[in-house]
Amino acid sequence: MFAAAGYMRFWRAILGLALLLGWSFAAASTLVVKASRVWPSPEYSRITLELSDVPSFRHFQLKNPERFVLDIERVEPEALADLAGKITAQDAYVAGVRVARNRPGVTRIVIDLKTEVRPQVFTLRPMGDYAHRLVIDLYPTQTQSIEQQVEAAIARAEGPKPEGRKPAEARGSMMRLITVAIDAGHGGEDPGAIGARGTREKDVTLAIARRLKAQIDRMDNMRAVLIRDGDYFIPLHERVNKARRLQADLFVSIHADAFLKPTARGSSVFALSEHGATSAAARWLAKRENEADLIGGVNLNVKDAYLKQTLLDLAQTATIADSLKVGRAVLEELGGINTLHKPQVEQAGFAVLKAPDIPSILVETAFISNPEEEAKLKDEAYQDKMAAALANGIKRYFDRNPPLARNRVAQNF
């Protein structure tokens, strides 16, 4: 009798242990959804799921109406309950999102679309502060002609003309309209550097870029176009391509980076280098900025993703010389409102400056890693001063170096 009772206790213990291990295994096999994010932009819409491990998934499209469907394994639908609420009416491509259990162990995400799309779905390994990510990029299939792209980008970025400003043709035919492409660094999945008080570089750069655009738009014979006018990610090579499609006369990339030491301070201006960097700091900074694509997330499986960028590297000597000229004009103006980190324009291999036919500079407005400068960068009055200094430097450059006449609309490349 005692032997039988002991036998039963033994097997009950084994069964309990098996159940415990089974539950533990089931819990361990479920992916934790650390975050879900939606990034709408004029060019495409991005949905990102940040997960505890590499996901297994499949996707397909349905028509009448247009839908994109993603089946993801080991994710509970309750973990994505807030995803639908992150879709806004302003999203150009996504109308809504529905999430439900499709079958045991599989959750189905249905994205209702406003138009036919060309999806790109890919995973990203942990990078920076991010865990594993599953990225859904939804691009429109009906692409505009190059002329339509230029006109649409100009109309979007310019908005209504400031009061009292006459059209370029009314100001005389001797001077053509000068276009300045303003690139607010980082954006979307890529926050850039983050200050001790939580200030994000991507927010500061966009605020200053918008102020700079307003300053330039008030100048005769000049207009500015924002490469990024919202919180979304644009790959570095596409920022360059967009400026070229706009046939910009100048490309200005705005940043507010961090350095290893919080004591680093001051404003800097950089141009591209065909060879080595002019200082160790410039080399370090260029490497950090060029990693933006890894953090922001680019689908490297797409063929020819960087082909155009490679072609841009072929003929830049004259353009770099012009970049140094505008850089010096801007640096002189910056010296009037802030300490200069270096008294001369530095050079390094910044990917975002590699347009062969557009003078291009990268401006480090201040070090967000310096507590005093972080406070300045958050101050709207200082942002206005920074924008005014940049605008004055740009104007001084074009006063001395008026651009040649050319066709208004760029050719495809």
C-alpha cells in the first residue's frame, strides 16, 4: 500500500514538473511585442513591430478592396491591440489596421489600404536602443513622372507664398529662382543623438529646418524645400536623390550631434572629402552619421538600393570646392551666435553630401550631448537665431556666386 502511494506521488510529481516545464516553454516561445510604431510620410508608410526575438511570418495582398495581410507566429493579438489607434486620417496609404487570431499560434494583421501598394517587408537585427524589428514599408505602385514628382514636392514643401513676395518672373528675368534643399537629419525610427534631458536630435533638426525654410522663403529669388517635413525616416541616398530631382542649387543637412565627452561644444560646418577626414573628430562623426541607415532601417535586399549613390561618387571635385565656399560663409555667420567647435570647414566622407552636381554642407548646430547647448537647442529664440545665421550665410554665398541659368525641371537619372 505504501509502495503504491509512493508510486502515485512520484508520477504526480513528474506530471507536475512536465506541466510546469510545458508552460515555461510555451511562455518562452511567445514573442514579446516591445513596441509598435507607425510612420506615415508623403513617399510611403512604415509600420514597425519591435520584438523580443526574430519573427517568423508570411504576407500577401488582397484586392477589391486593397488590403495587405501579414501572418506572424508566436505573437498574441492582445499585444497589438493599440496598433489600430496609431493610424491617422492623414496617412496617405493606410486606411486602417485590424488584428485578430488567425489560428493557434498565429496572429493576422490586415492593413486596409487607400491605394494599391508595393510592399517591402524585412527584419532588422538589434541596433542601438532597438531590439529585433519587423518592418513593413508600403510604397505606392502608381509612381509619378519626374516632372510630377518635382511639382508635387515643391507644392507640398512651399505652401502658400509669404505676403508681399512677388513671383520670380515678376522680379525680372536676369535672376532665376534659387532652390535650397534643407535636410533635417534623422527622423522616424532614427532619433539621432539624445541629450541628457531627453531632447532628440530629430526633433531639433526639424524645428530649425522649418525656421530656416521660412527665412529663405522671405528672400528675393530664393525658395527652400524641406527634404523631410515630418517625423519619418528617409535613407541617406534617397535624401541626395530627392535634392537632385528638385534640381537644388544647394543641399544643407542640419544636425545636432553628440560626442563622447559632454564638454564638447560649439557649431561646426562640414563638406565632403574625396580622401581622408580632416580630423579624428570629423572621421568619428561621419561614421556615426553614416550609420543612420542601420538605425533607421533600410531593406538591403532590394537590388540596386545603393546603385545611384555609387554613381554619384564619380565627379565631385568642383562641387566640393563650391561646398567649401558656402561652408565658410555659413561658418562666419554661426560664429556670431555660438562658439565654433573648429574655426574652419572640416571635411569627411558623409554619405548624405555625395551629390556630384550640388554644393552640399552638413551643419552641426551644437552638441546635444552638452547640457548647456542642449538647453539652447530647445529654445525657440535660439532656433530662430540659428536659422537666421544659416540663411544669411547662404545668401552671402549666392550673392558672390550666382547660379547659372538652367531648365527648371531636372531630368531623370
